[in-house]
Amino acid sequence: APPWGPPCPRARGGWGGGVSGPRVPPPAAGRPLGLAPPRAVGPPGGGSQAWSRQGELLASLSVGAPPDVMNRDGQNWGISAFSPWGLRQHGFRAYIEMLRANLAHAGGMRIDHVLGLKRLWVVPAGADPKRGVYLNFPFDDMLRLLCLEAWRHQAVILGEDLGTIPHGFREVLAAKGILGMRVLLFEQHDGHFQRADQYSDQALATSTTHDIPTLRGWWNGHDIDWRIKVGQVQEADRDQQWRSREHERAGLNRALCEDGGKDPHHLLSAEQAVDAAACFLGHTRAPLVLFPVEDALGLEEQTNMPGIVETHPNWRRRYPGDSATLLDGEASRRRLECLAQARRNHRGAAHR
């Protein structure tokens, strides 16, 4: 075996269905998780890892996403990716180094765009994101190594399984103990939102992510204005976008009211909807629940618009206060207490 990692027996089958070996340890109720740093999709092509492991990364390609409902032009994230051939040739050295560095002092790890274990949309330098292709990766090997390192460090693994998902992908991750992500705004079909008891018990539940609108911004349609401003949506489509949003908002309003024991015809304000969402998430079957700072504060602006560089202030907005007292406000405390109480009630009901 190479000095940087154990031998990795070849997996039986192409989807990991018959793969033996360790599973990711499940999160224990009430046990402190500690830090769970994000593992990025890939490093900058001009960064230290790309320089020191040139045979194991594809510095001349950029990772992104194909056109979809969130961005019709596709996305180019301006970062590099592991080389499938280089990983095999070097015993997955760079990949193992990355896993161990992230888990050395953490209780868990969130894998950004976990679909990259299976395939990545890669774009040649300077090319339009629409001109990219899917590049397949040694999924079985990478999954086994991920589970092994998680087991060694007794760490929880969260996988951001959002986007264009290969058939059966989520089931494979769940079988290995890797938690997926279920986002409140996405858990719907044509405005019919899932009830709290319909959420998966093998995925983290969250209201939003840093790449999509905050709850208040979505409720008020603020993201529609931004999408038109940056050119993702045409001005001529504004009315259609608003009609679609009003339909979805009515569906979420109904789901939140029913969960809270209120008349489903009662119209919530944006403030009330954010409060109700915190309670709703607490009632889900998810083993972990995430309520982003932006929603705890009831902010309207989203943190990041993927694929937009110059026309939106990605990652540059300041929070309205210092870190020591940021969540001490009445609204934030009310939401977080409702979330905590809902989790206690849910766990109590589950054990009865």
C-alpha cells in the first residue's frame, strides 16, 4: 500500500450497491457535532494544491454546471477538479490528503456538490459553460475512501445532492450513511409542498442554501428582480415569473399553516413565514436540521448567485451586527427557540 493511504479493493458493480466496508457513522441525538467544514468542489487552478499535485488535477479545465432551471446559461465556477486518471495513477493521494486535512479537527464535513464523486460538468478554459461535458469519476473507489476516512475520524458526512442528479445516486449515498440535503423551497411539485413527516430521515433538512434566495427574499420575490437585473431572466418574463411564484408561495403558505395548526387559508406575512419555517423544519424526520444565519435574521438578500461574477455582490455583504451578538435580537431568538422546541417535541414523540 502507498504510504498515504490503505489499499482500496475494487468495488463490485458500477454503482456501489455491493460495496462492503465501513459506513459513515450516523449523527447521535444530542451529541455535539462541532465544526463541519465544507469540502469545496475543487481547488483554484493556480493554487498550491494544483501546483504541488499537478499530475492529479485538471488545471486547464473549469468545473461548473449545465443549463438548468436555476440558470439557463449554465455555470462556470472557475475552479479545477481532480483528474480521474491521475487519481488512479497516484493511489488517490491528493484525494486522501484532502479528506484527512478536512477531518483532522472536525466532527463532520459538508461536501459541496457531492455529485462530483460520480461526475462533473467540466468546461475548457475560456469556453461557454454550455459547451461543457460530463466527466466520469471512479465513484466506487472515491466513495469507499470517503467512508473509510469518516469512520476513522468518527465524522458525519453531509452531501449537497442538489442539481441534475444521476438516477439512483441518492440511494447509494444513503446506503453508505452519507446524509443528503433537502431544501424546503425545493421539496415541492408544482406548488404542492411535502409535509414535515414526509421528509427523508437520511438527509439534512434546511430552509435555503447560500446559492438560492433567503426565505424572505423568495417570499417577496426579491430574487426575481435580481435574476432580471443580472440577465438570467428577461424583463418580458417578469409577469410569468410572478404568477409562478405566487402559486408556489400559496402552496408553501398552506404547508406551513397546516404544520402549525392554523387555517391553511390564512395568509402569512414574510416575517410570519420565516418563523413558521423554523418550526416546520424542526418537525421533520431529518436527523439534522440547518437554519441558515440569513433566515434566522430574516434577511432578504441572498449570499451568492452561482455563475454571476460582476453584477451581484457575491459573498461581500456584511451581516447587520457583530458576531458576538448577531443572534441576540428578538426575532432571531424566537425562531431558534421554536426550532429547538420543535426538535425536542419531535424526538420525544419518536421515542414514545
